[in-house]
Amino acid sequence: MARVPVHPGLFELDGGTLRLVGGYSPSSGRFHFPSAPVCPYTGADDVEEVTLPEQGRLWSWTAVNAAPPGYSGPAPYGFGVVELENGLRVVGRLTEPDPGALSKGQPMRVVPEEIGTDEDGRAVVTWAFAPSAGEG
Amino acid sequence: MADVGVQIAGVGMHPFGRFDKDVTTIGVEAVRAALAEAGHPPIDAAFCGTAYGGVASGHKVLGALGLTGPPIVDVEAGCASGGAALELAAVALAAGRFESVLVFGIEKMPKGVIRSSFFDPWQEQAGLTPAPAYFALRARRLMIDTGITKEDLAAVVVKNRRHGVENPDAMFRKKVSIAEVLESRLVCDPLHLFMLCSPNEGAAAVVLRAGEGGVRLRSAVLRSHLPGSVLSEATPMAGDDEGVTPPSALAAAEAYERAGIAPADLDVVECQDTDAARELLSWQELGLCEPGEQPKILAGGHFALGGRLPVNPSGGLLSKGEPLGASALGQVVEVVRQLRGECGARQVEGARVGLSHTIGRGANACVVILSR
């Protein structure tokens, strides 16, 4: 099935892999996500788009048990923050919807997740974090 | 602002809950009560806090009262809207621009999980917007960082709901037990339904006047967030630094300094408790305790009515519910009534100095200090 990102510019999709696209400001030395026209920490306009590390560790997590307004994808779904290998903490869906199955600091990796179909029948894809057993 | 002499001339409330009337009518009742207490002074300006009211909400309330003519400005700062309105009024009075200013907050919230224009449509589509989920992530981190347990979170609800029994303006007026809180529906682990405030309807109003005597506004400070914290109320998609000072701490530090007091001087506090963990964070951000001290304080009942520093004697938002634009001023009304000794069974005996605190989307925090 053809796939379409939930929003342009957030990530690169290549087959089964997804890479988040963030911003890096050489003058501040800091990363952010999603990439913004200026560095959110200093206002510097030297932001370069970079792909962010695929691996990280689980920093906080929960599950959303009922679909919130404006959302028509599957529920319940996992929701959390993963600290990437470059220190940036990113909010995202988790592929594991049971909070009891997750633990602090466990290795996670970013993956594509389908959250529905658009009017042309294409799968709508967003980023999510999945436990990556045995790594890290 | 500590020495300008701003006094509270009158306060008024419309109870928080669900009502079969429009937001203008709800606002009129609160404003009319506050003006009556103040002796119907000529109003030089009005600031109205609201997030969901729509265009010229404050104007409609004053129009219904035949009080248009002076400037009427709606103020939106998420959950801190009413506090932001109060700060603007206080600054205008301090500058000598006005003699009497009306500040009020009104709201009639949609039911259920709050839908916010703060987010882009794709964020809703991706499931990245529910406020209770962000509250839950913050609660989990608080538990990891400090050893606070789910039972401690439930104990906050037990405390506030017990206080709320005595507040006729509250939505929920029944005591709950730890077990009942933990048996309520799991919304976003670790947060259960009773640990989350309910969006609802209501209004609160305050008339400020230049002058001395009665309850005085010692400081009203609004501060926004510094970027970095991924779980701040600014709700970013990413952040790289949890060490930044949160806006509540920035606002509190400035408010204490302007008022010339320290946390130890406080007799009563109304703080943001949109969820149970938020209240425990507020304690440390306002300097009421050290991080990690919360379980001991809860167990000792130190911040309950009858303890050394009652926090949320009104029952908090966990009992009152949260009409966004009105909630901050609802806290101010409670502190004013506490300082006047009007609170009956929930009265903090001999209260002379009080603080109220809210923090809203966009991460504006407001801290107000009052004394008599």
C-alpha cells in the first residue's frame, strides 16, 4: 500500500525504516525537533536539518486508553518520551500499549507506524518508538 | 509593585460546575457580586480572562450589565488567563493609569478531554495532543525522580476532595478514599480519573482599587517558560534540558521578592492541581518544600486543613473543576476570603498572608501574593 507521512518534514521514510529530521544550530550546539527556522534556544538562524539518531532509551511512558478528539487511529496506544543517543528527548507514540511491559531506560528505536488511511486510500504514517531488545 | 497600595475592593464567584446557562450569564453573576462588594465604584478598565469564550467575551458581560465605555480587554494565557488579566490590571494601577479596575474570568468548557487550537491538526491526527497523557508522563518522571508513589498521588486527591466538601462553589463535594481514587478509571497510567481535574464552567471576579487597607495585593507576577524541558506546559515535541528553571519557580521568586516575604511567611496557598502530580510539583516549584519531601508532608497532613500550611483549602481544581479562564481568579477569590476570615468550616485560622499559583499552556505561570 502507498504511504504518506502525517505531515511533511518530520521524518524520512525508506522501506521499513524511519529517520526523524531535526534541526541543529552550530552556534548554539543544540538539537531540536521538529526542525524549525531558528534555534528555539537562541533564535540563531543557522539551523541545519539533520537526521536524528534512531536509538535511544525510554525516559517516561504512559498509554492513551481512549481516542482523544481529532484522532481516529487505533486505541489504546502507547505514548512516551525517548532520550535519543544525542541527548535530545523526543515525544512520540510507543508501539507497546501496556505501560506495565515497559521500564525506565530500556533501549528503544524509532519506527514507522500506520495510524489510518487518507482519502486516496494511502496509509498515513507517523513516527513511534519500539522496544529494541538486545540492543544498546 | 509591593509599595503601590493596591487593595482588593470586592470579589465574586459563580460556582464551578456544569450549568444550563450561557457563559455571559455566568460571568454577569460573578461580576455583579464583586461590584456589589466593592460598593459599585466607577470602573476605569476591565480585563477578562478566557480561553474558549470567543471574540469580545468580556465586552458581552459588561454590555449585559450596562457598563461599557471603559476599555475592556480579553486576556488569553491558557490555564493562567485569569492570573494574566490580574497582572495587567495590577501593573496599570501601579502606573497610576487607573483608580479602579475590574478583573474577571469566564469559561464554559467543552466536555471531556480538552481540544486545543494550540496544536496543529497533524498532531491531533497522530494522537499527540491529549493533555492527560502529558500529565501522566510528568507524573511518571516525578515518581522516578523522587520516589513518590501512586498512593501519594491518591493522597493529594483525598486531601483536596476533603477540603472541597466545605466549599459550596466546588463541583465535587464528596470525600474520597485512597482506594476509591485508585479504583477510579485508569485514564493514562499512572493517572486515574479522580487524579485529574474536570474541565467545566464558572466565573470569578475581582475589583482592584488603588489604596491601602483591607486585603492588599502584594504582588502579581507572570512568567513564561524557558525552552528545554520536554515535559513543560509549553508542550514541545522535544527538549534537551530538564535543568531549566520552570516558569512557576521564576514567577514565585519574583513574587516573593516584590512582596518582601519568604515561603515561610505564608499561611495559606492555592496552587495549580490540574492533576495530582502537578500539585506535588507546584509545592517544590513554589519553594514550599524540597523535591522528594512530598510523601512526608502528605503523611503528616502538614498541607491539609489544620496543618502548618493548608494548600488548596478550596478543594483545588480537583474538587472545583477547571474553567480555564476563571480558575486562576477563583483561587484569588479563595485566598481573599481566607484572609478576611469568611470561609467557615474550611477557614485557615488567623491567615494573614496567602499565595495563589496557576500555570497554563504556552507555559505562562502566574503567582499572586495577598496579605491583610
